[in-house]
Amino acid sequence: MSRFVDTLVATANGGGQLRGMVTGEPKEPVRRTWAEVHEQARRLAGGLVEGGLRPGSAVAVLAAAPALIAPTVQGVWLAGGSVTMLHQPTPRTDLAVWAEDTVKVLRMIDSNLVVLGEPFDALAPVLTEHGIGYRLISDLLDAEPIAEPVPSGEDDLALLQLTSGSTAEPKAVRITHGNLYTNVKAMVERAEFEFDKDVMVSWLPTFHDMGMVGFLTVPMTFGVELVKITPVEFLSGPLIWPGLISKYRATTTAAPNFAYAIVGRRLAKVEDDDAYDLSTLRIALNGAEPIDETAVKTFTDAGARFKMPAECVFPAYGMAEATLAVSFAPLFTGLTLDVVEAHALEADNRAVPVPEGDPRRGTDEVRSFAVLGRPLEGLEAEIVDEHGKRLGEREVGEIRLRGPAVTPGYLTVDGPKPTQDAEGWLATGDLGYLIDGQIVICGRRKDVIIMGGRNIYPTDIERAATSVEGVRAGNAVAVRIDAGTRRERFAVVLESKLAGDAEAERALAKEVAARVRDAVDLRPYAVVVLPTGSLPKTPSGKVKRAATAAQFADQINSAAH
């Protein structure tokens, strides 16, 4: 039996009898111990095996409620299968297109079974129409429990994590039992978890790696108290998040930049100083994208009034190809910024530090990046140039990773593809540098804008754009135009409530262009103003730069003329 499944079972028979998972907040909170979740999982596993599931088979899961997802994914593991969380349709989704994309995913992962739970059991007729086999979670939970878990090895697949690229051209990261156990164990050790004391609160989606691995698999594996709601519940009223942290005396949570910015602004408007107590929070993880210091400051400034320690901010670096977590910043230090010379970074790929008190600080002559800590136990990191030559301290290049948490490869529509080279190194596509072994990320290689011999990082442009009043926080994206040619340029595409008012749009675009030019000494080719909810995003809330460039190409060209 794999160490991962052994630990799940041991937890259910030990601390999992005391600790568990709360779901159903805020209307109908229900708490089940991890032992009770395990008993449900045993029934679901029994139903799958009785239905003919073979060891090693891929099972696709489509459900929204964490109360159903937890026993379902554990049940698949107990039955010897691997889990793929399908992308969930929204009320605006064209179900015919979604079904076609789902068929591609199932073909790619070689699965003929979707396990359906509320509210997606209503999609059963759509699946039937497209020849997709399914079982209802409610039916499987009525089965006889499995006597013993189906044996699984360290190299057997546990998760096929769909990446957040185009659903029409799907790709899944192959995560083994060994990958999963290695990474979750390293995470709880580096975060110094006390399983009988820590309490986790999360609204992150379970079809995203941070929500599935970090905030469901980790607490379920080790028996940590978890309060889990859905992204819809968070977005319907963001202050539910600090409310749950207060109510359950939570110690650990996580979110991307936009959520910290939203909640920070909402908390600042709360009149009652005693409305929340955030004093117990020791880890507020931020790692889904380059960390936005403005969003973090908005959150910590507002949280201070409610006794939240600023040092709870926990910068991290992660990616599905390393199972989840790559590096964590040191505990209880908060956000540490490395301030470097802009010219040396953009022209020479060197991160030359600018000391405290230097008059250049606070000007456009510097850039700042979050320090993301050392790699977790078992992981190695190195920085290489475009020829694969290892670089030294503070030299900027591509980050490569190696270790037992690095996954063996992808499944694609064209077949399997490896993630590692012959020596076991994973080329991440992220550009960054090392400071005394700690990782600093500058941006994605594919997103860097090259103009006038300078490497311009889109995050610098986006931060300048979102500093303009009227631009929605976290909803401005810099996109490359004519990449790799002498005519390479960039545009800014943003969301604003001013969209639709032609005069207000023009004024906003003009101010954004001026602010961007001040920040990076280059004017955008165009600034496009869109209504709220227009930008394409990943499941974790990150804006998709390439998809934005493609989707709004016509508006970009129109705005430029």
C-alpha cells in the first residue's frame, strides 16, 4: 500500500475521530469527523469496485459541495483509481461546447466514468446524450463498504490535475501517490503544523491544485480541522471569509492577490472594531501568482484593526508540476521584498539590490519582488540561462526544479509528454533568481515583453495600471503584441465600472497610459476598457494573458487607432 493511503487510513482510525471538516456555512453548517468521511469513502469505494472499476483507472469527478467531494476523492483512492476534477460549467456555459470539451478530457485520461454530485447531477441527460458514462455520488454512498483498500504503489497515479489552459486543448499533470505524499508531508513540516491545534479555512475551488491538494488533501491526510466553503459562497459575500476565520479561530488560510485586495477594502469599511477577531491567523498563504505588494498591504492594514498580525502573510511558490508547493517563505516574517535596480534587471538580467535609505527607492528606477523562501524538503532549485548554463546568485534566468515531488509528465490530446529531462530537471518557464538559496520570481518567460533591448515584466505594467482609480483591483493585464519581432509592443486590457461611458473610458485609458509610461518608461500600444467580468481567468482567479490577447485582438487594434 502507498504511504499516502496508509496515512489516510491511519488518520481515520486515530486523530480523525476527533477532528474533521465543517461544510455548509453560512446557512447550514454541518461537521463530520475525518473518520466519518472515511466511512463514507469506504462505501463509495465499495460501489466503484462492485461496479467494475479496475485498479489504475481514471475517475472524473464533477461536484461542487466539499461535503461530497471529500469522501468521493478518498473513495476513488481507496478503490485504487486516480482522480480528475473536471472543470465546472457556470450558468453562462454553453453546455454543448462543455460536453465536447469534457469528452476530449475523458478520452485523453482514458476514462469512461464521471462521478456526479449536486448540483451537476442535473447534467446527467447531457452526459447521456454524448455517450459519457456516469454514476451518482448519492447512489455510490449507499453501497456496501469496501473491506480493505485496493493496493496501490508509490508510482501509481493519484491525481490527474487539469491545467488552467484552454479547455479545448486540455492537458493534465500526472501526480503519483509518491509525489503527493512527499509534497503534503513537506508542506506540513515546513509550515510547522500542529495537527491537533491548527484550523484551516478555505473557499478555494477543488478543481484547482491549491484547493484540492493544499486545502483538502492535506487536512484529510493528517487530520487537521478544516472549514470549507465554495468560491461562489465567497464571491457572493467576501466578508464571509474573515467571518469564518473569527468564528472558528482559524490559523491557516490561502488566496490569490485579488481576494486579499477585495477583502482588505471591505474590512476597511467595517465600522465596528469588534466585528472580527483575526488574532489567531498565523498563515495567510499567497502563492497562486506573482505577489502584489499593494494587495497585501491593503489586507494587512485593514486586518490590523481586527488584531491580525501582519507577519501572518505567507509568500509561497507552487505549481502543479511539483504536485503543489515548491517553496515557502520563513514563518512569521510576513512579506519580504527584494528591491533591485530596474536598468540592471531589464538590460542585463541582474538583480542588483538597492539598499534601505537609497533615494532611488520609491521611484521608477527600482523594481521589487517577493522573497519566496527556500525549496521544500527534497526539492532542488537552480537558475539557468537560455543555453542551460547554471547561473550564480542574483543572476536572472529560468528556474529549474528537481526532486521526488516533481511529477513524471503530462497527459495531452497527443499522448503522454515528460516534465523532466534526462537528469530529472523540470524547466518551469518561470524567470527568477536566488538569494542565499531563496527563490525570487520575476515573471513567466512567455509573458516577458522585449522592447528596446529591455525585458519588461508584465506585472510592473499591471501594478501601474491598477493604481489608477477606476481600474478594478487585480483586473488589468499586459499582453504582448507581435512577440519576437522587431515590432513587439504591448497593450493593457482592463476592467472598470466606467466601461460603456465613452468619455469616461477615454479619460481612464489616458490616465492608465500615463501611469504605465511613468512606471516603465514605455507607452502601451493601446488601452482597452472592458465591463466587469470580461477578462478570461483561471480557476484560481488569475487573468489569462494569452487568452486575453487573442480574445480582444480586435478591440486592441481599434483602441490603437
